[in-house]
Amino acid sequence: MIPSFIRQLFTLNYQYVDIVKHQRTQRLLQINGIILIASLIWFIFLGVPSFFNEGGFWGDWAIPLAAIVISSVLYRLIQHGHALWSARIFVMFMFVASVPFTGEYLSTPLLANVMLPIILAGVLLDWRSLGIVTGLIIILTVQAFFFGSVTSNLSIVQIISLLIAIALSALFLGLFNRNLEQITESAAKLIVQTRRLNDYKGDITVETTQQILISNAINLLRSQLGFNYVRVILLDEDHRPLQTYYSSIGVEQVAEASTFSFTDNSAFQQAINTASAKIISRHDPGNVSAHLLASSNFGMIIPAQSFNKIIALFDIQTENAQPIEPETITILNLFIGQFASNLIYHRTVNTLRDDIHEQQTIINQQRQQLQNIQHLQTEGIITDWQSYLHQRGLSAIGYDINNRRQISELNKGAIPDDLRPAFEKGETIVQLQGDEQLVTIPIRFRDTILGAISFTIPEEIPMTERKLEFIRSVTDRLALALDNKRLLEQTQVQAKREGVANEIGSILLTSTDVQTVLQTAANQFNEALGAISTQIYLQPATLQSIDRQQQGDTI
């Protein structure tokens, strides 16, 4: 119970935005807690007995009770965000309790008590409030010594020396406190700037473009850090300008400029040469500060580099009369470094995306070519088999082991019903027909369905995947054997035809005159083709006159 109460007493629940104020309030809460605990102890062990003792001193219970009330009020004010009023009330309370004229005797130890409100003012308030408290103490001390009713064992020289010591102590305390305030404020500003720069949208998505990345960076520097003008110059491999993006007062959106150049002795080139930030002021030589706008007082050129490669320059300018702080430059270097990494990543992603798109296009073209080749191959195989069957006057060919007959008289498209599913689906099909299993498998040759084969198997014989795989393997070999035999038969037929043609040609060449050639040719054609009769008729002049007559009619 007690540790929980003490922990709550020293814990600052309210979160102050100002870091300096937060630190001061935390110290005030700690001092206030110590005084509250001490007052409670004083009141319990001294105040209560003195209150019930008729001869007791009233201050033994009134003073700690007042301190408890004031500390409780201060605690409530602190926890509800009223830090400044809490500090002022606390310092004023200590001031009233410590000023010299409250006693009847003025001495060095008494004057030393006035250091307490000065120290508290220096710790809890700003330097202006410290000056006010110190001035009031000096005025009241002088008034008590020269115009008051208190007595003193100090000479005027001692009083002046003490007052000077008090003033110097307050001055040193104020200067030291001011330095701490400046350091804390600088750190707070650095934290705020870092927090604001964390809002930089550096996520790379499919929709993200280079201009979006640059626009986000420029807008963040202008809106969050308050720079009046920001320009980003993209560089090529030789550190020459490629593109320029900028934004300034009156420009709502980031604009793009295609032309930009800088001289060898400009601030831009110096930043590239040193690979570090170049700070510029209005008073720098013209070639260095020539790029500053008329309203800009200070600027800096910061190279955006990743993996020791400078890819862009940031031209940042401000109208503030104060120089740009080193902490701000440090934060900007980190931010611009992150920007460079994002830009490199974006370019890499785009390059890879373009390469993938190009490779995908090539793959699609190759796939289309392969499909065309496969289509031509399928058409060629089908055409070859149709030609093979047509030469034999057939539309289909097969064999039925049940009826022990060849299947060669089917009409075109008249596929048996039990084989049709294999043709249509192009896959192995197992189905029940009564107490039997019908297994139908397409006959494929180079992804072209030549036909189908079916098996009728008793129901009690299980058709495992291993058996089906065996059937597919045999069917593939069947397709290969059929096509090889077709090629062999066509080759033999072609060879036989060529042999007959060569034989007829030899006989014709051995004839002695034209009439003998015509007679021999008619006999050979009649015999080779199995014709009933053969006629051969020559009359070149008649053909030429007919050709000339047809040409005249056309004209």
C-alpha cells in the first residue's frame, strides 16, 4: 500500500509536449513529493501531539498542515497539465518563507536562506523568472537593511558583498540553466525533426514512380521542416544533370524542369567533389551563392548517395536569418541517404520488372511458336494418316478381338460409343458396364490422338494405378509402332512407284521414233494403272492458235 502510494506520488502521469517543461515538471513533482512526505511525518509525530497539548506551539501543526495542503494542490495541478502555475506557486511559497524581513535579526545565515528560492527558480522556471525572483530578493533585502525595523550585525560592505554574491550566483545559475535549456531545446528540435521525417513515404509499390518518391521527399522537407525552396537534381553516371524537380512558395505541386547546368566552381560541383554537404550563405562568392533565390539567406547542397555513388543533389534553401544548425544537417544527411537507397531500390525494381516483362514476352513468343509447331506437327500427323487411309480407300482402320475382324468400313466420324469418351477427353477412362469394367485409353503420338483402345475386364479384377500405367506405356509403344509401319509402307509404295516410273522412262528412251514412243507410252500407262483404254494426242499448232484467240478475247 505505502510503496504504491509513494510510486504514484513521484510518477508524472501527464505527458507534456515540451521536453524542457516535462523535465522541469518531473523535478518539481519529486521535490513536492519529498515535502509532502516530510510534512506528513512532521504533522503526525510533532503536530498532532502539539495540537492536543495546551502549551504546545501552534506552528508545529499549522505549518506542516499548510504544507500538506499546498503540496496536494500542486500535485493536482501538475497531473492536470498546469506545470507553469505549479512551479510559480511553489517558488512563491518558498520565496515568502525565506525573505529576510520575516525575521527581526538580519545575519549572514539568514541571508543564505534566500538562495533556496533562487535555486528553485533556476531549476523550475526560465531565466526571466529567475531574474524576477532574484531582483525581488535583492530589493527586499536592501529595504530590510536600510528602511526596515530589523537589526543587523552586518556592515554595509558585508551586505553589498552578500547581495553581489547572490546576484552573481543567480547569474551563473541562469547562464548554466540557459545552456541546458538550449541543449535540451536543440535535442527536442532534433527529435521533432526526426519524428517528422519518419513520415517519409518510402514504401515501394507497383504504382510508385520516381516522381512520386521525389515529390514525397520535397513536400516533406517543405511542410515538416519549413524550408522555403527545395530542388532535386538527378545525375547521370558522369555526375551531369539529367532532370530537375523543385517546389517553392506559390508552387502547390512539385514541378519538373528538363534543363539545368552548373559550373565547375559552383556549390553543386563542390558538393560532388567532396561527397558531403556544402553550406552556403548570402555572403559567399557569387559563383557559390549564385543559385540562391532572392529571398533566401542560407542554403545547402547535399549529395544523395548510396553505395558511394552520387545519384542526385538536394538544393535546400531557407529565408531564416539564423544559419542552419549542425543537428539539422545531420538529420538531413540521414534522410537524404534513406531517399537515395529508396531511389536505387526503385530503379532496381523497375529494371528487374522490365527484364521480367521482356523475358515473359520472349517466353510467350517461344510458347506461341512451340504451339504453332505442335499445331503444325499435329496437322501433319493427321494429314499423313488421312492420306494413308485415303490411299487405301478407308476412313478408319482397327481390329476387334471379340469378333475377330478388322474395322475398316466405318463411315467418317462414326466412332464406336465405347471409344468416344477417350477421343473427346483425351485421357484414360475406367467405367462400369454391368459386371464388367471398361477401360478406354487414347492412342497418342506426339500429343496427337490417333485413335483409342478399349479393354473389357471382369469386375473382380482391380484396376490399380500400376496396371493403368502399364497400359499407357504399352499404348505409347503401340502409337510409335503404328506410325513407324505407316512410314515404312508409304516409303515402300513410293519406292515401288519410283521404280515403275524409272522403268517406263527407260523403255520410252529406248524407242526409235515418236510414234513408237507414243505407242509404248500408251501400253505402259495402260498396264501400270490398270486402265481400260489410253489415248495420247499431240497438235501444238492448234493449241497455240487457241491460246492467241483467248488472249485476243481478253484484250
